[in-house]
Amino acid sequence: MMNKLIGWLNNSLTPRVNKISKNVWIQSIQNAIMLSLPMIFVGSLISVVSLLRNFIPQLPDLNPINQFSFGLFSLFVTFLLPYQIMEKKKLDKKKILAGFSSLCLFMMLIRPEFTDAGAVFDFSRFGAAGMLVALFSGIVSALIMSASAKFSLFKKNSPIPDFVQQWFDNMIPISIILIVGYILIYALNFDFFAMILTLFNPIVEIAQTLPGFVLVCFLPVLLYAFGISSWIITPITFTICLGAIAANTEAVAAGLPATNITTFEVIYCGWVFIGGQGGTLPLVLMMTGSKSERLKAVGKATLVPSIFNINEPVIFGAPIAWNFTLMIPFLLNSLVVPIIVYCVLSAGWVSIPSQLFTLYQMPLPIATWLVCPEVQGLILFAVVVVINSLIWFPFFKTYENQCLKEEAEEVDDSDLSLEL
């Protein structure tokens, strides 16, 4: 039965999921988000400065920089998504116009109010709250632009210059994209932005419950356990987590408590993923002192990346992926730790982070202190490290014995070869 399960996972499920992750549209969403991350990192640094102002009031208030970096995140994705799709489809002549058209559609869909003084925009819609509208605008623009590439108003031997032909050929898809926005906003007369949020709201609400929090933590680890990049679910988790921390910030600014626990600040920078997804840093530390020469070498090689929460080397080097001895604690940590962290934060024993901080490659517990500058947060971190270590240890020892046995057999085979 186990062999059949492994065979199905290896030969059927994993190739199909990997095929989906390599899809042009999925990869373009991933790339658009990745290219925009430095803007979020700038916002994270500004959040650190804001924390320092609690101790050094003389520091300037740099929050406006945060508004014009992280606060415009959806705008960046709106342009970059169709740009990336056109680039991957080898439609280089259309990628900039696709990005511009997407921006136009996005600006229409967030529904500004036109007054005698000019257009009035709700600035919050340019940030994380507008991610779903950004994805919609980018995909619609890319679909129409890529479809238009197959048609031209002119014949091949037309005497009209190529650049003039391109102008007229591009006018049609741009017009169609803008007509889509006009129909949705003005002809049908409803708030598309609000509709998108209403449709997505049940998912957001579920994500902020204990089962939802555990699922957001567990699913990427489950994918990694089978060698599948967790980036495939990033469009969903990214939207949920960025929107949640933005809502926490607004709540605290209004004198209300932060309530959203499912954020990157909690999962990646605070307490859940110590050393990377699945909490692998304790395992790496154990391997550095292993009796097995192979495990010791892997531990030393992966120690520095793990300190900075980069654990792909240990996942594929130990390996953890497809190694059922280490997959079990890898998955267990991603179930047990999130439950403990959620219960502690929801009980109010540790404050829920309310400031943007997505520098997930900063070593913990430094990052833990930055997202939650209180002693209780560091105590929770220490508890998580102990739990992580207790879960890893028996499975590590089992795997170490397997490796020692294999190394001994290799030595015996080598000695036998020398004698012959």
C-alpha cells in the first residue's frame, strides 16, 4: 500500500502540480510579486524605524515613505503581471502597452469619485487591499493583448510603415480593455472593487480562524515535502497576509486592537517557521553535531542559509523531500507549532503584530523582536524552539542510525574491494 502511495505521488501528483507551477500565467503572477518585493521590504525597514521612534522620539516620522512603497503594491503588480505574461509569450512589442492598459483598467475598477475639484481616489485601494483587482486587471489585459497578436488590420505587403501598423493594431485591444472597465463600472453601475472583496471575504475570514491559520502554514510545507515549490499558492496566501497586516495597522491607528493572526509577520518573521518552512533550523543544528559524516557535512553546509531562514538546501540536501523518516516531523512541526502560536496570540498572552515587516530572511529571534518588541514574544519563541527540537530529535536519531549503517556498509565494501 505504501509503495503504491509513493508511486502515485511521485509519478502522478507531483509531475502534474509541477506542470501547473510552470504554467505561463502562474509563473507570471509569481514573478510580478517577486519583482515587487523590494518595495515591500522598503516598507518593512520604515516600520523598523517607526519602532525605534518609541525609544528615540527625535527620529523623523518616515511613514509617508511606507505609504508610497508598500501602499502602492497593487499598482506595481497591475503593471508587472501583463508585462511578464507578454514577455513569456515572446510578445515583446506588446508588453509595455499591456502594462499601461492594465493600469488604466485598474484605475477604473477601483472606482474614483469625480468631483468639481477633480478625481478623488481611496488611497487604501492602491495597496494590499487591491491585490485581487490588480490580478484581475493584469490577467484581462494580458488575455486581450495576447489574443490581438494573432490579428492585424493590414496585409503583409502593406506600404504603411510597421510602426504605424502597430499603432492601429494596438488601438483595438486597448479599446476593448477600457470598454471592459467602462461596462463593469459605468454601464452596470456597481463597485467592482467592493464586489471582489465581498466574494473573497469568506476565504479571508476562514484564514483568520485556527483551522485557516494551520492550513496556511501547513499547505506550503506539504508541497515542499514532495518537492513542489510552494510559490504555486502564493497569489492566495500573499493576498491574505498582506491584507491582514494592513488591516491590523489601520485598526491600531484607529485605537482598536490588532486581530488578524494570519500574517507573514507571525508565520515567517515571528514564531512559526524558524529556519524556514517547517521549522528546520533545530534539525540543521542537530546535523552539525551528528556522528554521521554525511549528515554533519550537510549540517555545516546548510547552517548559514538556515540561520537566514533559507532552507531549500536542507530540504533537498538532507534530504527531507521524499524522505519519509524526516517528512513526518517536517509536517508535524507545521501542525503543532501553528496551533500553539495561534492559541497564545488569540488569548492575548503575546501581542499580535500590527506593523508591516516582511524581511523574512532576517534571523530569528531578531525578527521576532522587531515584529513584537516584548519579552513575552521572546518567551514564545523559546517555547517554539524547544517544541521544534523535541519533534525533530527522535526522527533525526532514527535517520542518523540509518546513515551510520549505510556508511559502515560502504566502508566494509571498500575494504573488501581492497582485499580482492
